[in-house]
Amino acid sequence: MEIVLVRPDPGNERFGLGPFFRVEPLGLEYVAAALETRGARVTIVDGRYQDAHRAVRRSRARLFGISCMHALEYDRTLALAREIRRRSPDAFVIVGGHAAAAYPAPLEIPEIDAICVGDGEAVAPYLLEAVEGRRAVETVPDLRVRTPEGWVDTRPTAEPIELDRVPLPARDLVRSYRRRYHCLLFKPVWLVETARGCPFRCSFCSVWSLYDRTFRERCIESVVKDMEAVGEHVFVVDDLFWGQAERSLALARELRARGVRKRWLLVQTRTDVVVRHPELLEAWRPVAQDFDIFFGFESPSDAGLDRLTKDATLAETVEASRIARSLGYGVTGNFVVDPDWGRHEFEGLWDFVAAHGLARSGYTILTPLPGTELYREKAEQLDNPPWFKFDMHHALWEPRLGPERFFELYAETWRRSILNLGGEKRWRDWAVQVRPNQLLYLTRVLIRTQRMMRTSAYISEHGRSKRQNSRRSTGTAERIPQP
């Protein structure tokens, strides 16, 4: 059977560094690998680098899968599903990915046949049997299925899939895009997953609720083979790296024993994990020439961390940064800015960042992403915002200080970061860090980031959002389902 899997272009990124973190669609590569073991002929279309609508118009596939990873992508996913249905009325259309699984309601339209709410690698082989007519779609686990009576849930799987049951990702299917996948100045970048899920319970995160606070790991041999197969720039996409200490140590030892060493590695983890297990950082440091850690710092106060159910302390933020730097790691991370803040909270953030040398951090606005505890808590405050506002750089409710003052302070926060070309680090300081053939790309990155430091840009977007909200409330646009 011919199958087409599509990663849409979000198309609506107005702020942030999204366009400069264009990475391979690893989830689709795993799904493709699972399907290929059943004899399917799979094509992956990356709509960020290819016209996805033209690709699906030309295809005669019987099964189309669309990846919807973030709330930003709902609109483009819906548009693509409608295009597929027009061109291939008899094809089966399924949507999966993180946003789809965490909050499927916006995708329940007639043009979509099913939504995957579990592990795509586990669901795909059963779905293939259903499309081939060898079983009923309603018997495929972990789906929301469109029926004549409405949308219904199929049975959940008894246990989450063991990750090692799935072959290594079908990376050959994105060969034509490979050199375009990048993280800022590192190109091409490869993604590796060693574990999935998170046992913690941050209120703004949908990972733990989607996976029911489970944490699953791939076996050491599988991870080592994957690391040996990929290139020199690697982003480990685990929701929580170093989540299990003993296994993490064993994996580091095996990588070193096999002589696996990368030019650059990026991992994501928590400050309390690093503080409890500094030996992990010692064991892993030789695995890459340059090794960056991304922390979710979230707040410059213990009270703020408590409000976000972070289950970590400010002292751990400071100590984790110290430990990582002492071992030669690059330290970056993100703080969450609450629309309910006053000037005092902004000043506290500025002072904390300056005191501990965290100017490499990013700053996002507290956003109740669909499927999170925060989304349910804030439901009454949300005025039916359009999906493009869920980029974590828009305020989804009226700031306590008023939009103008809030965005003035938010822009000032970004101006204190190393990305501000009017600050201590100028364009020439960045330029000496890259090769001559990267200068044009670097310039584009830095020019785009300067928009995040202009109050007027946020105010303009905030007004645009309010106008769209007004059209939605009068029925001229699709409404966002309420939790």
C-alpha cells in the first residue's frame, strides 16, 4: 500500500526562533519504520521545505497521515486534510502528533477519519490492517474515530508500547531534506530519542498528562546504534534527559567504549536532576566536543516555581547552572513570564538573570496549551483566542498592567538577552564564531530576533488578535473548543 506522511509548515510563526529550529520529523520516521516492516511503501513530505498541498494533490495514496505537533499547527493541519479529501475522496486521513493526541477536539471535522491519541508507532500497523480491510477501524487501539453517530474513542492499549519494539527511524525517507535541518548555527542536525515521557507534573506542560506520568527508555544497544548512525550535530529530544541515573551512566559508558563522540550535543533536563546526580554530567561530558543543556528555569522565585507546580527550587536552579558550567557545559534555558506580573516581578527576573549570568536564556509568556492543567484552569479567562496566539509570545488574557505596559517590560526583558544586537554582544561578536558561508544565515537569525525586543510589534499583534476574536465571536471563523 502507498502511504504518505506529512509534516505541515506551521505557517504562522510571528515571534520566537521557530524557523531556526527546523528539525527532522522524527515521529513520522518512527511511524514509517513500523509501516515498512509490514510491507507498506511510505513517503514523508516535509511541508516546511516542499509544497505539501501540491504533493498530496499528485499522490494516489490510500492512507494519508498528518503530523500536528503544536497548537500552532491546527489551522494548517485542517487545511491540508480538506485538500486531501477534495483530491482523494476515498483515502483514509488520520492526524497524529503531540497536539493532536493531547487535545484532539479542534481536529474533529468531516474531512478527517481518525485522530491518533497514543503512540503512532504502535497504532500504525493496526491501522494499516484496517485500511486494507482486514479489521474494523473501531478495533484499532488509541484512536478518536469519526462515525455516523459522531466521534468515539477506541479502546486504549493495555500498556504503553515498549519503545524497542519499533525499528530505528526510517531516516532515509527524509534524505532530500537532510542538509536543511538545523538548530541555530548547527547544520545539519539529527534527532535522537533515548526515552519518552516525564514523571513530573508542571501545570503548563502536556507531556506528563499525555503519557500518564510514565517514563520509558530505549535499550542501550538500540540507542548506541542510533547514535553511531547519525551525524555530528545531535539534538536528543527526550522530554527528560538523565531521567534514570543508573541507565544513563551505563549508556554513557557504552558510548565512550564504542568511541562515539559528536561535534555538538543538546539535551533537555531539569535542574533538580543535575543537582542530585552531578556524576551523570561527568560521565557524559566526553561524548561531545560542545555539549549544551537546556533547562526549564521557569521562574526566578520559589513562589513562582510553586505556582507552576515545578517541584523544584530556586537554589537548584543556581546550583545546577554552577555544576554544568564547572564541567564545561553550555547552559541555556527558559523563563516563563506571567501576564499577571507587575513591574516588581519583572525586576526580580532581571536581577536574577544578571546575578547568575543567565543572559543566554529565553523568555516565553505563560501559555495554557491545550491538554494541560493550566488550560483547564484558565478556561474562563480565555476569550476564544486564534491558534496563532499559542506561540508563547502572545498574551492569551489581558495583562494586569495593561497590554502596553506589559509588553514594554517583556520587550525590555528580551533586550537584556545576548540576542540584542544593541547590547553587549554585537553582530561582529557573533560573526567571528561562524564560518564565512554561515554569515548570511546568521544575519537572518539576528534580524528576526530583534522583533522580539520591540514593544510596538507585540502591541500590533495583540490588537490583531482582539480583532480576530471579535470575528470568531460573531461566527465568521471557527471557534476553539473549550475544555
